[in-house]
Amino acid sequence: MPFSQEARTRLEADAAEIVTRYPRSRSALLPLLHLVQAEEGYVSADGVAFCAAQLGLTEAEVTAVATFYTMYKRHPAGEYHVGVCTNTLCAVMGGDAIFDSLTGHLGVGHNETTPDGAISLEHIECNAACIYAPVVMVNWEFFDNMTPAAARQLVDDLRSGQEVMPPRGPRHLCTFREASRILAGLPDGQAADGPAAGAPDLVGLKIARERGWTAPDGTRGPAQDSAEEAPR
């Protein structure tokens, strides 16, 4: 269904703000795709046409980008996008078992959405949280050290409307559409909420302090002088 006039007016205003941030307008394509995804929960044909018109691109050019990146959905996604990391470490630690458990529990597979529109399920690649493996993400917020039972409870809580808070990050778990709007570059004011890091993230800092290690300050040392003086 085409965007309503009210939606188009609102989107055009947001798009104009986003485009001004880039020296070349076509560089705004990725955030604009997130913007239209925030409107409908996926990148529709009308969303593609909107982005093309705003940036002076062809619809083929926009479609090529939208179909390349997995974060852009080509059919309606659920209110909560549940991504299970099944890359090497998470898989070894139980990621595959978590995904299989959720598939059976929800009755959907990879890149599918439950009939009630609440949950989308997806295999995802490494999200750089290996010290918390296995990791599940909900609308790109981390849920750490998961188990099949904990993952099933998580999706049940989401479907029942219970308040769910990620262990790290904002205290309010946004919807998939809200997350897409944030990724478009229109923040919700929660960026500084929640703990900045968990205990495993700080282990290296703790060891460095205990041993008196400091970061290089850029000053010259004997090793640098020797390297420069060596014959070539």
C-alpha cells in the first residue's frame, strides 16, 4: 500500500534532515532505507521508490542495496526481531541449540515471522560480544549467556507484553520499527542509558591496573631510536 500523504510529508521532512548530513546525497541511502523500514516494518516497493525519489537514484539502484544488506527486510518483520548468533564461538557454546529450540517453540524458521506478527527469527553473524556467548539479540540489543530455556522464556515474555530489559544498554527495549528509526540517525535519547560495559568487558582494564600497565603515550623510546639508526 502506498504511503499516505501524512506519512509521506513526515518522511520527507525526516529524509531532508538526514540528507543534509552527507556531502553527497546518495550517501544517505542506508539511513533512508532504515527510515522507510521504520514506517512499515520492512522496505516495501513504495519505500524503495521513496528513497529513489529523494536521492535522484533509480529504483534498481536502491533495490540492489536493500537486497544486499540483511538488516533490511523485504517482507513485514515482527515487532521484536530475535537474532540468534550462530557464528563460531556462539555456536560452540550453544547457539545452534538455541536457534533450534526457538524454531520448534515458535513454529518459524530463519527469516520468518510468527503469525501474530510478534516475533521474527533469524540466524545472525558475529556481533562482537563473544565474551558473553552464546548471545541472542532483540532489536539489536544484547541478551547474554543465553540457554535454550532462557531464550524460550524471553520470547514468551515478549509475546505476552511483559517488560523485558536487556542486561546492557537502554532500559527500555524498543520495537523493531523504533530500532530502525534510531538506525536512520534519529535517536530516541536512550544512548547513554544502562551500564556502559559488563564485568567481562573490564577484565583487561582490571589486569592492566593491577600490573601498572599504561597505554603508549607517543613518546620516543630506545627501541624506536635503534630501529631508525639500524643500517638499511
